[in-house]
Amino acid sequence: MSTPEVCVVGAGAVGGLLAVRLAQAGVAVGVLARGAHRARIAGEGLALIEGDARSVARVAVSDDATVFGKPAIVIIALKAQGLVAAATSLAPLIGPGTIIVPMMNGVPWWFFSGFGKRLTGAVLHAVDPGGAIARVLPPPQVVGAVVHLSSSVAAPGVIRRGRGNLLLLGEPSGATTERLDRVVGLLAGGGFEARPTPEIQREVWLKLWGNMNINPISALTSSTADVIMDDPLTADLVRRMMEEAASVGEAMGIDMGVTIDQRFAVTRELGAFKTSMLQDLEAGRGLEIDAILAAPIEIGDRLGIAMPYSKAVLGLLRQRAGNAGLYDGAAAASAARAAP
């Protein structure tokens, strides 16, 4: 198998969408996938449903990273907890010039690469226990990304396009580089609204600001976002958690740029939707607890910022997910003990 220009790690909702659109744009794409996804893609191609239209892209697929050589660009489209388990197996893909583009939710392992004031260079134990991910996927080779689009897996190897089309991309250092321009151009050529930003960590934090509260509360209550916002008590809990996260952001030099009420209005516009965390809970999938909630709390602890509301919700959420067999509390406790 020849070395593709781009290897997409993970053929789920986001990874599958990226792989299809890039392949349709003429990019040589390889997909690292397992199980039913791999079998379906190998036999019938990777399908994309957009409205009433259905298209199929033929891409190279394998469950063995060694067959792809060292592509120019590796897009990581795994959930954070999945990356911890998979990181070592991805080492064959990464050469000294490989551009790593993570398309993931929550606080990423590369967050403090060239950023963070006194936390610059810090390892977040909640998302990268012992620095295992950074050893395989070096932060200096990362172009950061924030995904503002939705899609879902309709069936193995079949992706259904949702709303949104925006991808924000930036160097963790804030610099403008040739490799950033290359990634932006590649994704724009695939039909995405790809925009460079000199403040990628701010964009990560702004998205997290709206996810680290509604998502966990929805998983605890099984309520849609509108119900949470309509109840004055749960809406106040969301507000308190947002105040805590804003204080942490400000301590890192992040100007939120919008008020809590303005962010509430954005959530209101989305109506009665189930958060991704609630959908994962109902489907019996692992929850992104550490990257979305434990990591911001870890940062707050290191900066000496109290986050009692966020910590209470984290404790409840870990128990809820652990009792459902969807969270490894022992691993979380070990990471917490390792944190400085």
C-alpha cells in the first residue's frame, strides 16, 4: 500500500466525514479503522449521506498503522479517552515532519505548547497520563483544530452529515506558518469553511465553556438542553460553572469576549437537543469526562482557582458513568494522584 498524503485516525462521525470529503477532492486518503467500520469501508467504500444525497468514496483502510508509512498529515479523530489507549499504536505514522491535526473535543494534550503563562509546557494528567500521548504525538508537530460541525454514524462505514461546516485551525504558538496554510488549504479544498486563527487555545476554551456544564448536567439528568436552561436551579448551576471556567481562562490570558448571557442565548437557539454526552450514555459508549471536565478542573487547581461547582458535578458524573460501566474510576484516581 502506498503512503497516502493524509491518514485519518478514526472513521467515526467526524473522521469519516473528513475522509470522504478529502477523498472526493482528490486527496490520497488512508483511514485507520477497526471492526465493522474497517470491513465495510474495505468492501463497499466510505459512504456519506447529505440530505437526500448519498455518495461513496474509495479510500485505503486498515487497522494496522504500519501499512500507511508516514503520511504528510495525520488527522486524529478519536475521543480523548480512546487516544490514551491508542497512542502507542500510532507511532509508526509519525515522522519528524508529520503534521498532526487533532479533531477532538475538550482540552487537548498539546494545549500548553507555547502557551499558558506559568503553565507553558505543562502536561495535563487528566488527558495525557504520564505524558504518554505527547511522547508519540509531539506537541511541536501539532496544528490545533476546533470543530464546529456535526455528523453522526448511520451505520458502519456510513456517515450522515449534520449542521455546520466550520473548522478553526491554528498553531499552538499563535504563529503563521506554511504548514498551517497547507492544512487550511487542504480542508478548504474538501469543501469545509477552514479558517486560520492566531488564538487556537482561546477557541478551544470558548467551545469548552459551553460544553463542560450542559454536557455533564444532561448526562446526570437525562434532560435536553432546553429543559436544563428552563429550570432556574440547573440554569444557575450552569452559570456558576461558567463563572469558574471564565476565571481559569482569564488566568491563562484568555479573553472570553462574550458574556455568559450571550452564550446562554446561543444555547437557547439550538432548542431541545440531546448533548453528545447524553447520547453516548444512552448508547453505552464511553464518556469524554476527563477532557471536557476533569482537565479544566486540573488547570484550575494548578492556578489556585477554586471550582467547587464544577468539582461537585465531576464527582457525580464519574459515579453515574462508572455505575453504568462507562468510566474507569481507578484510572482517574491514579491520574489525580500523579498530578502535581
